[in-house]
Amino acid sequence: MHNFKCKLQIGDKCTLDEQCTPKHSRCIDNWCQCKPKFMSSEAGNKCVSVYSNRKCTTHDDCADIQNGMCSDDNVCVCELDHEQTDENTCLPLLGQYCDKQTKCMTDNAICSYNTCACDTLFTQQSINRCLPTYLKQPCKLQDDCRQIKYAECSKDNKCVCRSNYIELNAVTCAPFLGGYCESDEECFVNQTKCIDNKCAHAPNVRPRTIEQHPPSSTRKCQDDKDCLVVKNTKCLANGECGCKLNHISVNQTLCLPLLNEDCSNSTCIVDNSYCIEDQCQCADHFVQHLNDKCLPTWLNEPCKIDADCKEIKNAVCSKKKTCVCKKSFNQFSLTRCTSLTEEFCTSNKDCPVENSACTNNFCECKPGFEQFYNNQCIPRISIKSCSSDLSCSDISNSYCSNKRCTCTKNYVAINSTICLIRSSVPCDDNTECSEINGFCFHGQCLCMPNHDMIFGECVPISTIYPNNYFHSKKESLGGSCRWSSDCSTISNAVCSIDKKCICGTNYYARDRSYCAPKLGTECSNESPCEFDNSECFQSSTCQCQQGFYAASEKQCLPKMAMSSCSDDLECGEPWHGECSNEKKCSCKENSVAINISTCYPLLKGLCWRDEQCVTKNSVCLDYHCFCEVGYIPVANNLCVRVNL
């Protein structure tokens, strides 16, 4: 007998469609299978779109399908976490890359910061579902309104409060007398408590007169005098007592005043309003909007939805239900959110961001500083010079701009060789980034190396893009790739900005199928030190064995073989040699010893003639060693043909 499973995957026994977990799957002939026009992924946990069983051998065969790819079964399908809309388009689900020209597949989703995300006032429930977080928003199922307590989906497909509950504001339904509750605070009627999960009058508390005589249709009248028994009521045209103008019927027992109406120590119905000098008025730091809202004018004041913070430019309502500055904006004062790129100025004093200055009437970072996430100017980290994007291929997620390697959009340089993806989470220390598995850098949470941003979390790339999902040339360096996971069969390789497998930072090419760690970098049993006379010291760092000396970043030579020195001038020409702390001549970065007194440059190393460039198929251009035409760099010691 088939073992019972709470969540059935493709290929499991079933009796109902609902038992099959993957989207686009059904119970067919008592087996969980993908429905027509979909096929199972290798792991059996997803059904991916199939384009009329179009056959393919490479991704190029599916190039006319937006976000399409060639599966391991040689059929054109949508990329992971994309869904088919027509014969030529796959649209991204939540958390996937998008741009202004790309729609997101999920209902109520938008493209924000080049990532599909739920629109304002909606929250993500799964990769393909955004649920409303406030009343009167569209719904299809009762479950769609579950983010709003005590709400249901009405017949006209809108989230509304259930029967016997009142809409306090756009996000809150409160129970009347007899309504289900979980705490005293939820009960709306004065002097009631939550007793046995129902709102009821507290013991030994007699209901007030106002709550004994309903102002609604249960009381008949001929004139206003007949309604005096209940405050704030009058005789309506239909001959029934009802609430006066600008008063709201809370239930059949209570009418409360809106803003600017008379009050006498009674409750004002509008949030953040009080009875001040016998009139309902907004509290300090709040401003009146019409006669039914008090909106905050200061940051950190309470709110329910983003619209509550509209009086403060560039502010939103946070998860803690207080007004805060939007992502990419800084709090400049209690009432102001600033962004470097949007600040008009006439002098430097008008630019609130530290290390910014007024240039051509707009605030910009001062020389030597660069803009970070719109709201900071941080010291510019000097990445190497370049002549083309190819020159930056050893720095993942970078490109050549103004002859300097520059991190691509949404990435930031943390040193001269690493660009990491940034999140929208501000921070003061690393603990504030722990929830997304990141670390704090200049007030912004970044992802660790070899991680990507998915649903606001830093996730290892190897777990996001399974190796069996793509066809790539993985057997050697220089092969085509889409993500670093495509290069996983080559130890310590990553996918470059030019979509080629290259050795990662701090690794050199032992051959075309293996990247070995350099001296002083991390090593392990799976990634040992590969050059002569080296060892993985205490299983963590590549070092030279006893009696040997680091002549370069990948050479261990006998200590007696290297020339002794007292300063750099004794170690040959200064472009490549230097005197170490141990008073031995050694080679500078990107150089290698060819004898006991001479160092020659590897790729990116300084040169003045071709013969100096020791990497095979490299030449000297602009005083630096580069791969010659027709070759690309995959490490600082290896150039491979482009057409592998």
C-alpha cells in the first residue's frame, strides 16, 4: 500500500485533485500528474509550461519565447518560477526579475526595483498569490480575505466585515455585542469585555442608557424629542430614530461624532482624535482629512495602511504600524524623508545627505564618494581599470564604465574584487540582517557571496537554480552559463557578467576543469591546495609547507632559493617584485616568479612588452597583460578560445 503523504508530488498516488500539491497538477487515473501543456520538473515538485512539445537541443532553440529555456527532456519550457501566458511569452512570478516592459504573472503584483512584488496594500501568500490587506479590495475566495481579521469575501467579490462586525478603518473589523472575540481590546462597544470568546458587558457593570435604546429602526418617532433618550440621534424622514448628521452608528446602541462635532468626554469615532474643548479634534502631530480621518504629520506616529502616511512625502506604514521613510529614503527630521537623487538645492546646505553637495541645483555625492541606495554617499571603492566588459569578467556582476570596473545595478562593491547584491533592509549592525541571512554594510543589508535575493531573503544560488535545470557547457572553463550554478562541475568556478564560466576570486586555473585556491585563501578537503609544496593549514587556509616560502600567490619555493633583501629595490624592477616582511624577494599580486630574482606578470599584471606576459595566449596592451584576440580570461593564468 502506498504510504500516506500530507503533500503529494508528481508521481504519487491520489484520489482527488486537491491532494496534488504542485500548481498545474491534477489527479489523473489516481496519480498526481501535470495537466495538459505542462510537464514535471526533474524533482517532481513543479509543473512547468510546455510549448506545444516544441523540441530543442539548446536554449537558443527557445530564444523566441520570452523567458523560455530548453529542458533536460529537450522541450521548450518556461524558466523556473515563470508561467506561460501565450505561445511566445512566459511571465515572472513573485520574486523574479522584471523591467518596465515586463508584466508580472501574479494578480495584484507590480514590478518594483526590477523584482515582481505584491502591489501596495497586498501581501505575498505564495510565489503566485497576493492577498489584500485592507477592506473593499477585490477577492475571489473567502480565503483571500484572511489577512484581515473577521473579514469575508462578499457576493460582489470584495473583502468586507462579517455580520455583527463593524469596519473601524480600512484594515480592522471589530465585533459588536455577542460577536466572537479573542481579547478585550477587540470589543468595540464601551464597557464590554471578551468573555468566553464573546463581547459582553463586564460583570457588575450596568449598561449605560445610550446602549439600552437603539437609535435605529427599532425606535419610532414623530419628532426629535422622541429620540432624546439616545444622545446624538434625531427623527429621520422615515419616522425612525437615527444618528444625526456627521455622526456614525456604531451599532443599534451607539452614535459617535466625527471631527469638528460637539462632544462631552465621549468617545470620538475617528482614530487619533480626542474630545478637546468639547469638540472632536485630531491629536498633536496629526492633521484633519475631510471629517473622518486624522493623518500623521510626523514620522513614527501610528498608522494602519500606507495611505495614512501620505501627509509625509515618501513615507509608508511599516510592519510595526508606524509611519517610516520609504526604501531608498533617509529620515532627515521628524517630518521629512529625503533621497539624494530627488533633492533640489541652491547651496550645499540644502543637501541633507552626509558627504553630498549641490551641483547644478541637484544634490550629488562629493568627489571620492558614490551613491549607495539613493540615500547615502559612501567612500568610493576603487575597482580595477578596464578597456571593455571582458576586462571585468573575473569580478562577478560588474561591467566596464568610464574605464573602471563598476558593479551592476542593485550590486555594491565591498572591496576591489567583489560586488554583492543588496537588499532593501536598513541596518545598524549584522544582527539586523540575520533574518534575511545577510550582513550589514554602510547601513544596508547585503547578501553573502554566491547568494541571490529571493522574496527578500539571501538564498544560496545552488539551492535556487538546480544544476539539472539548464543545458550549459559545464565541462571546462570558458563554457557558456546563465548562473554560477551552471559552472558547478568546475570546482570554485562562477558565471561571469559575460555569461562564461571563470575561476572565482582568489582562485587560479590548475587546468580547464579545476580552479584551485591561491595562497592565503580558504581551502578544504573538497578544495585542496594544488600547487607544489603547499598544504591546507588546519584545514582552512592554503599555506606553504615548512621550509618553503610564498614566492607568489601560487608558488612555494625553498626559502634558500629566494634572494634576501632589505628593501624593494633589491628585488629587481619594482612593477613586479617587492621585499617581504620576512626580508625575502617575492612577487606582487598578479605576478609569478620565473627565477630567484625575476617576476613576470599574469593577466591584469603590469607590463611594457608582450614577452613579459607569461599567461599563454596573452599580450601587453595599455601596459597590462590581456588575452589576445579570440581568447577570453577565465583566471589570471589562463586564456581560452571564445568558441569552445
